[in-house]
Amino acid sequence: MSAQCCAGQLACCCGSAGCSLCCDCCPKIRQSRSTRFMYALYFILVVLLCCIMMSKTVANEMKEHIPFYEDICKGIKAGDTCEKLVGYSAVYRVCFGMACFFFIFCLLTLKINSSKGCRAHIHNGFWFFKLLLLGAMCSGAFFIPDQETFLNAWRYVGAVGGFIFIGIQLILLVEFAHKWNKNWTAGTATNKLWYAALALVTLVMYSIATGGLILMAVFYTQKDGCLENKILLGLNGGLCLLISVVAISPCVQNRQPHSGLLQSGLISCYVTYLTFSALSSKPVEVVLDEHGKNVTICVPEFGQDLYRDENLVTGLGTTLLFVCILYSCLTSTTRSSSDALQGRYAAPELEVARCCFCFGPDGEDTEEQQNVKEGPRVIYDEKRGTVYSYSYFHFVFFLASLYVMMTVTSWFNYESANIETFFSGSWSIFWVKMASCWMCVLLYLGTLVAPLCCPSRQFSV
């Protein structure tokens, strides 16, 4: 029995049963999900390494507790204190290796429609060798000649890729809003209760958006000062009002009967969230009071107490960052998201209203679930064809690698960046989030106004 288990685990390293480990105690898992889980695991490992490299605390602990630390650093030619293995330059090199890894697989998996080919087997298996390849590419980036030129050029590539990744998330959010409203509106033809569901969800979202803006006005502004925060809150609140008015205007309703307050309410919630995230990422303002003491203004008092515990903020913030990026990657790599970016949508008459409308009646994957192989507890759900685009999947993770590189190194404040001060505020991160907020509003307005500007063209959303 032990020999069979060892043989099975060895097969998992080379075969397609990525995360089942061929054990009876493991739950059944689809092959497509197993593969995506393994690539996501590799991604998380590299992101963890990047955060460690950006941590001054970890560097100091290693210097104090590792014997002959300086000799080891000199032996591997990493500088007197291993300065080449920490900081933004090290993160740039590691993310370069990870980005190249996913880009190579993006090219390798172009136009794969069946899981039976050689290239599909490479995508779905050989996990141990791919882990070695990823490690070799991340390590090899430290030996690129003319490092200064490479870092300067790669920084701009990372910025472009990071903004494209943000753009994809915003496009999918706008598409999600339209799909949600279209699906639930389709249900009103057979059951009037869907009207109540639409009204309730819309009311909840507008309540969240309005309440959030009011709370930010209370906690992030003061009677005297905080002019910049007041302007931004007023501007973003006005944009939320604008998209709501445009969404229900007669001219838009004539061209897009499915347009309504549900979409604008969801976008308003997201704008409120980005506004809060941006204000939280803004560097604190310190002024002298009448007693000559430093006083922090334009931030809530409980935020001042929280930031005193640096380790707590770093740990919680890093975990939240992981979760958000990973969620964005996985939700952006489904077949439906790929189709949405290419402008392919289901016909309105085929819409079947469901509470969980993101998934089909039988779940995300439409393959039959009867192909369960004895032994490995893996459902081979791609025998008829792939259930997601392999190349698009790797392209999104390629962009995510660049986004992580720029985010962990505080975008354009890279020279003074470290993970301990990352969550205490940065102007670069603040303006990136505000730009994302305005970009989201423009994208949504574009979907409303475009049919008016091009009346002869058919729009699907």
C-alpha cells in the first residue's frame, strides 16, 4: 500500500492530478480547478518571497541569527550584507522570472481547444519540473548583465502591465454589473418578485455608497483644513450621482432598456470603496498644535491607534493584499470573463434568472461529471474540450506578476519602500487608486454613451 501511495504521489508531480495527491482521504476535484490551484499556489509562493525581500525586519533577524552572515553574503556575491537579495531591486528580478514563466506558458498554450494534446498535458501536469523551472527563472534574473539598465526599463514595463491588470478588473466589474441587471430583469417576465429583489439590492448598494461617503466626510475631514480630502469626496460623490442620472435618462433607456440603477449602484459602491482605500493609503499629515506638539490630522483617531502596532498592520494588510490579488486573478481567468473581454455575450432570450447568476445551472464547468477515474480522485472534466482559455489564464497571471511587483514596491516610491511602511501611506498608491476610481466611472459611462454616439452599431451589454 505504501509503494502504491509513493508511486501515486510521484505521478502527481509529473501528471495532471495536481492537488489530489492520489489519496483516498482527499476530496474529489476537477482537473481544471486542480490545475488553476497549482498555478495559484506557485504565484502565492513567489509573492510571499517578494514580501520577505521587502521586509527590513526579516533582513535584520537573518543578520543577527545566521552565523557567518556577512561571509555567506560575500561568498554568493550578494554584497556585504546581502543587499542585492533584498529591497525593490530583488523584487523586480524575482517578478521578472515569474512574469517570464507565465508569459512562456501563455505562448505555449495558444489556441488549445482540447486537453488531449501534448501542450495541454504540459499545462496540466509536470508540476515538480515546472516548480524547478520557476525557481531557475527567478534565480537567473539576478545574473542579468547591466542590472541598472534592466531595472530602469523593467520598471516601466511593470507599470504598463500593472495598469492593464487594473483595467481588466474594471472592465470585468462593469460587465458584471450589466450581466447582473440583465439576468435579474429577465426573471421579471415570469415572476414579479424579481422586481422586489432588484429594488432591495439597489437600495442596499446606494445606502452603502451614501453611508460610506458620509462616514469618510466625518472621519477624514475637519472643519478647518483637509481641503484635498473634501474636494475628492465631493468629486467622487458627484460622479456617483452623475452615472445614476445618466443610467436612467430617457435617451439611454431608449437605446439600452436593460440599463438601470442596479449597475450604477454597484459602480457607486466600488467608487466608495476605492475612495476609502485611497484615503487610507494617503500619507498622514502632521501639524503643530498650539502647545507645539505634533498632531496627525485628516485621519480617524482609531486609525492612529491601529497604526501604532506596526506588525499587526503589516500582517493583516499583507494577507488582505494576497487575497484580493488572488481573487482578482482567479475570477479574471474563467471562460466567461475571457468571452466578455472579447465582446461575446449570451443572447438575452437565453438568460435564465438565478440568484447565483455567475454560474450556469450546473456550475461553472459544463462538462459531464461522470468521468471519474478509479484511484486518483480527479474528475477529468476537459475530455470534450477545455473549460477555460489556457493562454488567457497565463496572460492574466503574467499581468498579475507585474502588478504585484509594482504594488509591493509602492509603485514609483520604490527606493524608500519596505513592507513595514507599505500600509502607512504612499502618494503613488494613493493616486493609482484614485485613477482606478475615475477609470471605472469612465468605463461605465462609456458603455452608456457609446450606443448614443454610434447608433448604427449593435452593442451587447
